[in-house]
Amino acid sequence: MPIEFIKDNLLLIAVAAVSGAMLLWPLVRRGAGGPWVSTLQATQLINRENALVIDVREPAEYAQGHVLGAKNVPLGELTARAGDFEKHKARPVILVCASGSRSGAALATLRNRGFTNVANLAGGFAAWQQAGLPVEK
């Protein structure tokens, strides 16, 4: 009986499995790439703890708009330029990219260089703009 049910409803079972996986994906993604901060948490870190904001997007993307006071260090240059930020190891560091995907790699790079208080901006610069927070051009 159960085997016949599975055979007769294989498509429905597959749809249920895929939709369940899609529901779990954001949780799995958040766990990967290190800690994440929301736009609210990021503004609190910037205002209360003088957090350093590093934008890892390409210069052309950065020029179109970025978080106020953010330093632009493209992801490809981060390893070479990480030494520029050695004096800021004690401060919180917030990494920003377009949507939150490139900043995960940047976080791993900075962690390997000894930065301990580093976080990704959840949703990236897109989430920052969507929240209506100030942007500099």
C-alpha cells in the first residue's frame, strides 16, 4: 500500500521536498559565511561602536552609491589591502556587497588575517537602500 501511494503521488512528494528545501535554504545560507547583522544592527554598530564599513563591490558599483563612510576595497584586492585595516582590528567591521553573497568570502579573508569582530550586512547594499538608510554617492 505505501509503495503504491508513493508511485501514484511521486510528483506531489517531489514538490513537497523541493518546497521544504526552499524554506530551509535561508537558514542554511545565514549560517554560512559567518555572522550577519541586519541594517538596524549595522546602524547601531556604526553609531555606538564606530564600526568600520568595508564595501567589497567593484569601484563602478561603489560609485553608484554606498553606505556613508564606507571604504571601498574590491573583493579581489582585499587580501592585498587587508593590512591597511590592521589598526582597526579592535573595532567592529561590517562587510557590504550588493546582495550579501560576496561579503561571505571577504569575511573569511579578514578572519584569516586576525579580525575577530567581523560581520556581513544581511541583504547587502540592496537591503540598506530598501530600509531607506542614508546613501553617499
